[in-house]
Amino acid sequence: MIYLQIAAFLLGFSIVAKTLASSIRTFVLPRSAQDPITRFVFTRIRWFFDLRNRWSTTFEEQDRVLAMYAPISLLALVPTWYVLITIGFTFMFWGTGIESWGEAYKISGSSLLTLGFNKSEALQHTVLEFAAATIGLMLVALLIAYIPTMYSAFSRREVEVNKLMVRAGSPPSAVEMILRFHRLDRLDKLPDFWERWENWFVEIEESHTSLAALVFFRSPQPDQSWVTSAGTVLDAAALILSSLNLPHQVREERVFRGNQLPSDAAAALCLRAGFIALRRIADFFRVDYNQNPHFPDDPISITREEFDEACDILAEGGVPLTPDRDKAWQDFAGWRVNYDFVLLTLARLTNAPYAPWSSDRSAIFVPSDRGTLPGTVVE
């Protein structure tokens, strides 16, 4: 019997320790860390949301449903941890002399929730009761401290997403963004834009891996998404680096103005920061992708016809383009291949709204007026 009690105590201690480790990885650890308990909660709850959305007939309805997914999953973590810790302390109380499993469960739950309606007079049980009460209070305190931090990061993310709508339209388009900057004669101001978005990418790389639930927090407006915004900025940078032929004097004016980088260098740095950020987030979700892709060995989802059409639209708008269209296509594809697959995967993972060159090809999109939900895969 004594060996069975020791085994029960060690099993209970292991359950409590692993649950506490889960809460630390999720709420405290300032770096990317996979956690099986958190992953289980989010994936199981996502299954119910996906099941509900089978009856959604428009993307707007789907978006309203999914807006609750991340908050509910996040709040579900605490009761999940409470249940596991209660079970763990039940084993520990039984292993230290409480004869009845029912009585051990009551003492465990009473201690963890600091209710105090059931307790034991033995010293070893008092120690366990205090330990359970401390853990219970600590989990609540962690959640209270965690939520403001998450919403602060969410707010900073959405500021640039909202501002992009003004610059790139809704849904955001890389071609439209370049046209608007050209109409306003602001192409020489792009280095400031690239610098802001480089900082944005660096921040989401940190926040969306250490606070992974942020990936699923949807924008306030159903037609906006951090994923499609990222794709728009990356495509705009790739188009400018590969296809635009800006006048020589404009390039000279913007080179090293104070500490400012040339536009081409700033765009390249922003692009690199962007695909690194998307890859790190994809790594967290165990997305399998080629870490050293090369075009044309690794194809991209953008066709040559789509690229030519975009260039034609830019040319019609008066944007100066490089005369060598073949080289421009090779350069564009060489940039896009670095983030093409992970961008589409994250768009699918987050059920991102329609946007050209990103979520429109993460699944087969069918317009709403045909009676099929955008984003639904048509077999």
C-alpha cells in the first residue's frame, strides 16, 4: 500500500509541475515556447468554431463567430489548469494519508479555490493546502496581468493595419498602394514608410510568438487582417525593388538624408524583416516550409500573367517601370519566394479576409453573391 501511495503522490506532483510549467510558458516566458496543454485547448476549441462555421453563409458571419475564438480559448486555459491541478493535488492528498478519494478531491478543490470548507489537521496536509491555495491565487494573478499586456500589443499592431487601409485601400493591394503614393508624389517619402513597417514586423515577430494567441485576435473591421496587411507591404516592397524605375534625381535626393537609408535599402530591410517575422510565427505553429527557397526551383503562387497585369496597371497610372519586364519578373519572384508559402499558410490558419495575392489563394475563394462562403475550399 505504501508503494501505491508514493506512486500516487509522485504522479500528482508531476501533474501539478507540468501544469505550472504550462502556465509559465504561456503567460510568463518572454520567448517562443510550445506548450502541449495550451495547444490542446486552442485546437479543441477551434474544432468547435470550425464546426459552427459550416453553417455560415457569408464571410461577415464567419468573422463574427471567429472573433470570439481567441478570447474564449484564452479564458478556457485557466479552468483547464485548475482542473489539472485539482486532480494532481487529489493524488498528492491521497498519497499522504487521506483514505477516501472523494475526501482528497474535496480538500484539493477547497484549497485551490481558497474556499476553506474542507481541510485536514495533519501537518503534511496543511502544507499541501497552503501550496494549492498559493497556486490558485497565482494563476488568477497571471491572467489578470497577461490580458492588458496582450491588448497593448494588439493595439500597437492594429494602428499600422488601420493606417494601411488609407494608403492601400480595402482590401489592401500592393498595386493600389504604389499608385496612391505616386498620385500624391510621395514616392520619395517611402523610406519612412519602410522603416515603420520594419519596426512593425520586428514587434509582431516577438509578440506573436511569445503571446501566440495574438495571431488569432481579429482586427476590429472584418475586411482587415494583420496577415493580409503584411502581405500587401511585402508585395509592394518586392514590386518597387524589382519593377520601378524611379528618376535618378529622386534617388539622389533621398540617399542618406540625415540617418535615413536610401529607399531601395530601406525597402529591402523591411522585406527581409517581414519574411523573417512570418517564418518565425510559422515555426511556432510547426509549419513545414523550405527555409532556403530559390526561384524558379521553388514556384510562387503569383503567375507571370498576374505580375504583368499589375505592371500594366502601374504603367497606365504613370508609375515609371523598368523596361526589362523579364528581369523584373525574376527579381520579384526572387523576393516573393521567401514569404509566399508562409504568408498563404498564415492566411489560411487565421481565416483572413479577402485580399489580392495573399488570402485569395490560401484557399479557393468564391464570391459571396454565389452563395458560397469566401475562403471555403471547393472540392
